[in-house]
Amino acid sequence: VGNHNPHFIDVEYLSKDTIFGELMFFDQPSNVRIVAHTTVKLIIIPKIYIYKLFANDVSLASKFYFNLSKVVCRRAGGRHVGKSFFKTSLDELMEHQKESDCKIPLVLKCLTDSVLSGIDKVGLFRVTKKRDTIREARVQLEKEAFEVIYDAHVAATLIKHWLNDISYPIFPDAYYPKCIKHRENIEALCRIITKFPPHHIQVLLHLVEFLRVVGEEEENKMTLYNLSLLLAPNLCRTPSSLITPEVVDMERVLVQTILVELPLEYFE
């Protein structure tokens, strides 16, 4: 993989033995360092092909993608000296990782992949952990850059924290009224979203792809409706003084429309 440096790989030509051989390789700390220092670029295999290969075992597919992401994060990451990964802007985060090929903040990539490693956990984004546990995980994430979080519930909570703490909401204030107005019109929403700042678009597309995978896992009992209801406040971030039951429902409909209907290929 490291020597040929392909930009695309057809998963039809991969066997499960090949996949697990790579997993065993990546799981060895010494080899992780070798890969991280000698590979110019790692192949990026779209999640859809990984899940296709492991159609009968989503947890194994998630584990493979998760382990591959650890190598990417360790290679492209670094210490974010003097600046929080949370209380900052997307522009600042992307500027910090400008030498990386990753199109989204690596901290978000680490967190979403951590959730995928426990995708079958019941109540993802709904179940809460002790405040001290969340605080400790966040401190370690800030301290060690992109360390793996093995508790999917903790990672899911930190995604909500991150969305709530970054300088500007994923749905920019300037476009929020139009998004709410056209919350059930996906064609209009597509046109509006194309006007978002580029980094906001990339993060939104990543979250849509990620949450669709979470919503398809029956074991976690989290439908796209539930995910929309839980994450809309973090994506829209309407001031609490303006929150009403009507606003809550409109934001939920907006996010659900995007999760269910947004054509990712529209933005390619």
C-alpha cells in the first residue's frame, strides 16, 4: 500500500484475509510508527465499500475503518500548541493541519471513527456518561492530539460538545433563516448549502455520511429521526432565549431532511 500509493482501490479484489492481515499490521504499535513515517499517502477506501465487503458484520467493518483511521490521524496529526481543538474556528483547525490530506478537522475524524468502533451500542448520542469521564476524555484529547477513545458513548458526547463549542455553528447564522424556511425542500437546501463556507460544507457532508451509517445499525436503536432531534441543537445553536417547541421541531425537520435526502454527489 505504501509503495504503490494508489488513490483508489477496488474492494472487489480484496479478500477478508487481506483486510485482517492489514488490521493485524496496523494494530502493532511499532508497525504503526513505521507506516506513519514511511507512507507518503495512505489509500482512502470509501466507507461504502468497506461496509459492502463486511455486509454481514458491521462491527468488523467499523473496526477495520477505525484502525485505518488511527494511522491516518497519527501520521497527519500533531500537537495543537496553545489552542483548543474545541473552542476555535474551522478555519483555524484546517490551517493547523494544512499538510494533511484530510478535508475535515482531524479531531472530528477521530471522534466519528471512535463512535463507529462501537456503532452497536444502544443509545448513541442519547446515553450520557459521568461528567468527570467526559471531562477526562476531553482533556486527554486536547493533550495528546488525536488519541483513540474506546468508549463510543464518550466519543458521541464529545462530538456534541465540539459542535457546540466551535466558534461558528455548522449552519451559519447568515443562512439559518433560509434553511429553516426551506427545511422540507432538499433542492432549495442544496443550493443554500453550496453557499456555506467551504469547511462548513465538508464537515456537514462528513456528518451526514457518518450519521447515516449510525442510523442504519439496528442494534443501537438510533433512527435518523432520533439523531436529528438530538443533534439539531448542536448544529443550529439557536440561543436558548429564542428556543420554543416550534423552533425545536423546525430544526429537527431541517436536520432530518438533510440526513435522509441530501445527495452527497451533488457536492462532488
